[in-house]
Amino acid sequence: MFLFENQADFVQDREDLLQVLRMRFGDIAPGIVEAIYMIDDLNTIERLILVAANAPTLGIFLEEMEAGEGNFRMVGERFNPIESMLGGGYSNGEKK
């Protein structure tokens, strides 16, 4: 893959991630946007897209983002967005 194609993939994936976050959690703080643009591993960005789509709270997403590259722990009830919508589940990473 050419360098410019790789960079285009990064830009598109970062924008996709930000769009999922905005759809799920509303406005995103500039510091979070900056942190996302600092990520230079395409696999990490793609993992975070999945996390953003499944994390019931922005706080849980941020925990996963801080975990860094190579971590993929989307397991357990804290990643059950349906449970949180029904009144149970987690709020800001803590069991209700």
C-alpha cells in the first residue's frame, strides 16, 4: 500500500471513530479528539470503533482507549448497551 493510501485510511478511520462517538455520546471534548488523532496504529483505531459502538458510556470507552495497543477486552456486562438502556447495567463504568 502506498503511503498516501495508508494516511487516507487513517484519516477516514479516525473520522469514523469520532462520528460513532458523537452519535452515541454527543459532543466530544477537544482533548479526546486530539488523543484519537495521536493514535498511529490502524488496528487500534479499528478496535476503538468497535468499542465505541458497544460501550454503554463514554467513560468505559475512554478506559479502553487508555489501555493502548494490543488490548481487546470487550467482555462482560459492562459492554452490554441493551442492559444499560433498560435501566440496569453500568453508569460511568460502575454497576447501578
